[in-house]
Amino acid sequence: MPSYAQRRPSGSAPASTSPGQASAAGRSNADQQARLAEKVGGPLAANPAPWAAQGRAVQFQPVAGGELFRGGAGAGDVVQGQNGQRYLGDCWLLSSLAAIAQTQPQVLEGAITDLGDGTYRVRLHRQERSGEMKAEDVRVEGSLPKTADGRDAYAQRTDPKELWVGIIEKAFAAWKGGYGALDGGLPSDALTALTGRPTQTAFSQGTTPEALGASMSAASAAKQPMVAASRGDLSLAQGGIVPGHGHTVMRVHEEGGQTMVTLRDPFARYEPGGQGAKDGVFTIPIAEYQKRFQYTTWTQPEGPTAP
């Protein structure tokens, strides 16, 4: 953003001022820049309150040399924090971020604006009871929450210079009333807030694997962001899948005459045995998927958009 405080008519010399006048002018110019930034990006939200249940000090620190995107948004950029004995349960948000990055990265790249003054505007959407989508802009500083030992407090950065995941998580926390408000939620809320689209949810029970696979295949082919919620009664030790946890559906495809579902755990860590690299990405047949996952949510390709 240009510094309007340094502009003067071309060819003119700066007028001499007294220290008091210079101080007043500086304050006036600073106020002018603040008003301009607010006009462009909206009022600046305060840094969201840390998650009190974690019981440790969190400080917001700037990221030296940070950039919003380095090579564009990708699902692999999103890693849920697992610091300490307790971690923030915002898998519903982070798995949705990864789903959009996997299928429609341009949506995320267009949702954040660098205002050039160390702050960022994130456009989110709220669905009214009438079904109409209302866009709401949240402007936050570029500083991110850190623990006392210098680690990311919540979402982790695979590239220490890339900011987009942390900025969106921070904007969500400011929008919801603090990081604690992100501890548990629905993927449908996150997908709608980020895309401005309504969602559709298919429950695994009460249908056949073939019907579920057909619905998911159609959404995958249409590149609709898709998130799956694992059953709460699973055993991580026995099955390798985190119970009651949001997963990104990376791909649905046909292989050997059956529908296969590729998923990603936002911790980028947990997966059933025999899946290769321990990166949280795994592929299972639709019949097994139906047994292990409670429901699947994806965005609808058509629907009301925010004004």
C-alpha cells in the first residue's frame, strides 16, 4: 500500500514546521492511513483470545519474510497442531481448508487480500435463515500465535514463511470470538463460510455402498470440496483412523471394479497400516469407508452467492 503520508505536490518543497506541528502532522497522517486501511479492509480485529483450556502462554509474533502463498494453496500446506497434552480440535476447519485447496485453490487465494500495511482481509460468508449468503470481511494482523518455546500454537506451517493457513485460522477465531470457539464444529459451516456455497451431507448409514459411492464420485468429479467425519467409536490403536475426526476427501475413483476413497488426516500423521508413507493419506474401498465414517459433506455446485 502506498504511503500517503509521504506524498506532496510534485515540484514543491516541504514546508518547514515546528516540532509540535510535525508531531501533529504525523498523528494526522497516521490517522489518515488508519482510516484509509479501514475503508479498504474494514475495522481491524483484535488478536483473538487464546484457547484457555490449553493452559499455557501464547503470544502473537510477526513472521519475518512471510508471504501469503508460496507456490499457491495446496492440501499439504494444512497441518493441525498437536502441541502438548491437549490440542485445539479444529479439524472441521482445517480439513475443509485442505479440501478447498485440493479442489478449488483459487477460492482460497481469492478469499485473502494483503492490504499492504501488515494486515490481511479474509472474506467469510454466513448463511441466513432465508438461505441467502452474506459476505463478512474480517481484517487481522499478520502476526501468528506462538507458544513459549517458539512453536506454532495451533495450525502448523509446513513452510515457515507461508502464512495463509494461519491467517485464515486467525480470522475464523476473530469471527467466532476466540480460538476456543474453534474447538469443535461442523465441516458444513467451514465450507460454507469459505466458499459462499450451501452444502450437502450424505450419512453413511441407511444407504448402500454403491449409492454412497455414486454420490461421492459425482461430487469428486465436479471438484466439489469434500470432508468426511470418522465415527466416534473407532479405535485409533487398532484401525489407524482418529475417531470423531474430520478428514479431507482427496479423491474418489474406480479401481478393480470398486469405488475407492482417498482421504487425508489433517494431522498429516495417522492412517491404517500398509498405506506407505506416514503422511495421513490413505485409500480404502467404499464398503470399508461406509463402516468407518459417519457422514460426508461437500459443497453444492450451484446455489446463492453473497452480494
